Amino acid sequence: MSDQTNRPLYKIAAEIRRDWVKVPPSADAYLIPMAQLNSVDDDYGFDSGRSVVRYFLINASTWKGEKARAIKSELKSMVGA
């Protein structure tokens, strides 16, 4: 169950796009669905929002910096990681 104070995933995805100039295809494959989800409780096709966020985090290891750390922390708290 997600916390009602969480920002919508599509807003987080837009912020990631603004900050991460060269998103690798492995991370982009999950950033694209995130841009269409409101919360981790939503589904994208046969995938849960939680799995989309978890796989994004796994593939976002090359995204560095203060904003990256803050957003990754925010996403981890949303999925209970």
C-alpha cells in the first residue's frame, strides 16, 4: 500500500528526464512506463508499478549526483526497498 503523500510516478519520471541527459536503454525501458503511471499501485500492461520502479532502480546505477540520490531514495521508499 502506498503512502498518499507520494508524488505521482509520471512527475518523478519527468524530473529524471530533465536531470539524466543520456538515459541508457536498459533504464529507459522502465522510465517510459513510469511516465505513464500515477503510483506504484498501478499496472503497466502485465507489470505492476512496483516492479517497474524496482527494475528502473536496478538499471539506474549509472545515474549519479545529488538529485539522483534523492529521487532513488524516494522511489525506494515507495516500493519498500
